[in-house]
Amino acid sequence: MASNGSLAKAAGVPLPGGDANSLREPQAPFYDPSRPVSSIDGRPHSAAIADSTTALGGINKDEVSLAEGGQATDPAPKKSAKRNLLLIALLSLVALIVVVLAVVLPVYFKVIKPRQQSGSREGQIGGSTEDPGETPVEPTPTEPVTPVVPITGGDGSTITTENGTTFTYVNNFGGFWYSDPDDPYNDSAQPNSWTPPLNESFDYATTRIYGVNLGGLFVLEPFISPALFQRYPGTRDEWELSLAMAADTANGGLDQLEEHYDTFITEQDIAEIAGAGLNWIRLPVPYWAIEKYADEPFLERTSWRYIIRTLQWCRKYGLRVNIDLHTIPGSHNAYNHGGKFGVHNFMNGAMGMANAQRALYYIRVFTEFFNQPEWRSVVPMFSIMNEPIITTIGAEQIRAFYVEAHRVMREVTGFGEGNGPYMVLHDSFQGLGGWSGFMSGADRVGIDVHPYFAFNGAAAVEAIDTGVGPGAGGPWPARACTRFGSMMNDSRSAFGVTMAGEWSNAIQDCSLYLRGVGTPTDYQGDCTVWQDSAGWTDGTKAGLLAFASAQMDALGDYFFWTWRIGESERGIVESPFWSYKLGLDGGWMPTDPRSVIGTCQALGVSTGSFTGPFAPYMTGGVGAGAPSDAGAYPWPPAAQNDGNAAAALPTYATTGTPVVLPAPTFTDSQGNPIPPIGTQAAYPAPTPIAGCTYPNAWESEGVFAPGVCA
């Protein structure tokens, strides 16, 4: 793992001023510097009853034998015997007192004092140190002592997972976790000292988003989980993988995916993300976490249980989440991570409007769930559609969809800060400048860009291994600063909250299955060296570290793609450019994201500036409401980009059974159920009209539209 020193050598940038102070020990109110470390993280002191000989002051053998009825070798006079009996009685009393103290004191320090010092069980950290509804009762020495399970802790504390395994929480940035079975929706946790805890507002103008994606967890991609796809040769996307798995009943059928959901990302991963100095997660989810139609092969709803588990882990470690709807019915981009490779039926083809109708409904269902009070602090952002292809959908058409999606969301949440998540739209690979002024006045709309170097079509690229020290990375760090910095700051001024939802360290497309299964790379050099980091030189690692640092500094607010890449059937990670975790372990990702600040300036590249604040409406303040240009983008649009009149295309009835996402079931420490805090409205779902024949929703491009069926 790279040290701060190696980063300074690679990037030529000193650590930010005052860094030593910002890395001080946790200063949360429940930490008392005068208390021993073992009590700070909630772990009880170890206590053992002393050996009886020590406790009794070392009685000689003759005294013990006399007390037991034996006879001393040199009997004393009667008066001396009485004195001995008195001495023995006194020593016995002392022994009894020591034994009682040896039992009672550990109980006090293990049970009573930690409960008083850990704060109210209601989670009001920094508030009263007593629970007013509970009177501590000191057990008698004969009562069994129930071990106290810590509900919070910082660096060095022990985490016990749901399956009983343990690991040590490592967080050198002042972060602490919080998890109370009697208060499962407590939002007191904090990932680090510079990010507010979940129960405080996040200022997007002054606090940076240091995030990472959990790609490939709930929406599968061949390059992220290659071994799964290699198990079924030739499968290119989740559609084909689902069909192949379903046919493989001997090995569990489609339920094999549940094992992937359960094991690909663990609680320890989430803890390590917080420990890496990051404060956000972008979580790609599929629409089939809600439902699927009968002719779609995906595993329906199973992922939802694990999505909730992941969100609860994020709550525990103080990480905010940007939920990303990665798939859309019919596919909105024809990519292998859009559900089905090579097809585009969202607002395109005969079923284009019907698929858009379903998409809007799923956006409503997700919004309804995350608008509940217990989830608002954990999920402050909702990216409603990942990487739509505007050249197929059409510029006017996609803008109309975004305006309608905003109306749907705010119909659920209401307007203003704290009322549901931000709506985040993607720039559709058109660049941020083209969206300047769009949806002006709209309540809390952010924009997302995915600035990659890997897909530039280059057959050859400049070397990144130029040695260690100043100049590491060759031209790549300065190139990142030049390309990204100004565009991000300009967008913050002209549009509002702006972030890089995805980026990576890849300088070319030499990664297994990155272009897709069976698709050749654009890069014409030898890819083998780039698919196994075990052979990378110190110069390569230093170059990548400098490159990553420059990108982080230029982007400002970002989510790296992605936290983890799974091993291939060779037992190695064959896409190492794309794994943040591997980069941390291998030394080519910064161990402190703040240490990159100033990288571009040191390279002599001006990136412009955004001094803030945002216009009030951009963050839910004064003037936040419907977009001022909503009238220019009516829904539905008059026609699709392919020429089909929207009014002439088939749609669904809105009379289907409402879909309501189930809330998790929690039980308190006494086994009593804990009901959800909020409630969800139930909206009728789109459903095929009885007696009507619809084209295949995933194969409707170029198909004759059958017209409206009522």
C-alpha cells in the first residue's frame, strides 16, 4: 500500500496544510480521552479474579492447616491459639471482600458504566449519558453476567458480522461506526472527520464527494465478474447468463445469482471503503429488483433483500449512497450492462413509449421507498438512468423524459431540501456544456459525467511508466487535469451539483471483457502485461498513482468505477486498472483522498474554480420547484427520434396491481419486531391491456407499430 511519502514523490505534491491535525483521534462526544482505549471502542475491560493465595496475602501452610482442623508442629499456648483464630477470621473476611470486589467491579465496568457512557440507546450521541427510562440494577455475585455487545466503535474496534466472523475496523481518519439492534435506523455514524455524520446536512459546495461504485454486484458485467460468465461460455450479458443458469438446474439454476449477491461485496468491504477515506457509494441496481415481466429471464426481486442489507451497512459506517438505476425495460443503450446487449427499445421502436412508461413507474416506486424518513439520510441521491444514448433517443426526447421524471419524483417527495433524494441525470456522453441552463429552477437536480480515457479508440498510447518521483506518469496526469478540471467547475456554476459518476485508471482498453465477450480491443499492443498487476514495475505503479491523483483533483466530486473486480477462471484479477481495492493494496491508489488536492496546480494546469455557493434552488432552497423550461418539453413528446408518432404507439393500462417495495424486518435485542417509521403510497402499475397484442418489448426496433389498442 502506498504511503503519503510515495504519493508526494509520484505527484510532487505536499500533503494539504494542517493534515496532521485532521488525522487526529476521533473526537465524537462519546469519546473521553481520559478513558482507556479499550473502553473507547465499546469493548469491556478484561478482569480476572486473582489467585487465592495472592488475595489472602500469602498465608503460610501451617495457618491454612490449622484453619482446616489440622495440628501445627509447635502448638502455641491457648491465648496464642485464640489470637490465631481471630487472625484467621480477619483474613477470611478480607478474602471474602476481595472475592466480592473481583466479581462486582467487572460487572460495573462491563455492564453499568459502558451503558452510561455510550449515550442514550435512542442514538442521541453527545446527549444525556443516562437512559432516563432505565435504572441500572447491580446483579448479585451469583447472577450470570450477560456480555455487552458494543453498538459503536472507531479504529481498532472488533466487528462481528451476521455470520459470526470478525474483523478489525481500520479507520485512521476519525471515523466511527454505529449499529444498535434497538435503534436500527440510527444515523449517527461518520466515515471520517471531514464528512458530517448521516444525521447532518451534506454541503455540496464545500464538502467533496469521494466515492466509489459497487459495480457488478446487482447488475452483472462480464469484465467485473468474469468467472460467472466463463462458467457459461459464450454468454455476453445478464439476459443470456440468466437463460443459461436457469437451464443448469443441477447447479442451482438461476438461484446461483443469490450466492453472488451474498458474497461479492461483504460488510468488510463497506468498512474498508470508509477506512480508505471515502464518504459516498454509488450503487447500481436493476429494475427487476422491483419486478419483471413474464418474458424476461432475470431473477426477480431477490436482489432487493441484499440491496437493503448493503444500504444498512452503509448506514452503519456513515456512507451516503447514490442509487443508480442501471437498467431500463427494453434497454436504453444497447450495452451489455443494460440488460441485453445490442438492442435499444427505450423511446425507440414500436415499444419505445411502453418501455418509457414502465421506466417512469419504477422511478416512482424507488423514490417512494427512499423518501421514507428512515432512508432519506442514507440515500440522498437517485441517478435515474445510466448512460442513455442520446443519438438514438433524441435530444428533445430525452429532455422531455428527464422533465417528466422530475415531476414524478417531486410528486412523491414534495419540494425543498430534505424532501427525498436529488435527481441525477447523465450527460449522455454529450459533454457537460450542452446541458447548461437546462431545467433551471428545478428542485435539486444534479448532473453526472463518465470521463474515461479507455474508450478513445487508440491503437497505441504513451508510456505511463516513466520512473518514480517527479514526472511519474509521463503525460497522463497533466492530460487528466487539462481535460477534466475546467469542465467540472464550469458545470457547477452553470448547472449545479456536478459529479463524475464513473472514472478509472485505464489508459487503454486492455482489460478482460471490457469491450464485451468476444469483442476485440482497440489497443493493438500486448495486453497480457496489463491484465496481471503482479508483474507491474514500481514505475508503473507510481505513474498510475500520479494519474489517479490528477483525476481525483480535477474531478473534485467523483465515484471511481469500481471498488472490486472479481477474479477470472485463472484466479487473478484481469482488469486491474478498474479495481480501487486492488489499487489500494498494490500501491497505485491514494491512501488519503485529500492528499491529491493541489496536484493539477503543481503540474501547472489551471482548472478554473468554483467558489460557491450554488444558486439556492439547486440545493432545495428558495425558488426550488418545477423547471422553468418544462413547457418546452411536453410529455409524451410528439414523436420519437425514429419518426414514430408517440400517440400512435402501444402503451399499457395503468390498472395493474401496485408494487410496494418491502421494508426490512428488524428485531430488537429482546426479540421484538421494530416496525418501519414511514409509509409508502401504492400506485397502480402499468399492465398489458387485456385482449391486446404487443410486439416484443426487447425486439421492437424496425417493427411495424400495431397502433393503439384500447
